[in-house]
Amino acid sequence: MHLAAASIHSGASFSEIRSVIDAVLRELNILAEIEIIPSQDGALVPGRGADLMKGGQRIGFFGELHPLVLRAFGLEQPTVALELKWGEL
């Protein structure tokens, strides 16, 4: 099972999706167990994406979608997204 979310609007930003993932991890009471590191995922804008790590395994990511991804899906505004492998928490 996975948890995923996205937000698309003119002001969508890394800060917005970071606050969402922080709230999710805090509500699950696992914020201290998760390491957040810069992501190398090509679907995200370099420097505006992060991976969620637990026990050395990538269990999720969040960040701003790269303009090439937006174009490929016909999206015309900035978009942020997150995905978390619910079953690996």
C-alpha cells in the first residue's frame, strides 16, 4: 500500500509539500525514525526534492515535479507531490 498526494497551483512549492509530509510523519509518530535526504530522482526539480529513508531503504519521496514531467502530462502550473510506502512503515 502507498500513500500519495499532489497539489497543483501557481504557488505550489517544496515548502508546501515538505509541511505536508512532516505533518503525516508526525501524526504517525514516526518523524524521528525517518531520514530525509536530497533526492536524485529525475522526476523532481534538482534541489527541490527529497527521499524518505528508513533503515537504509527508500520508502518514499516528495518534491516539486520537473518541468519535463509537467509538460509530458500536459500540466500548466507548478506541481508538488509525495509518495510513501505505507506498508514499510
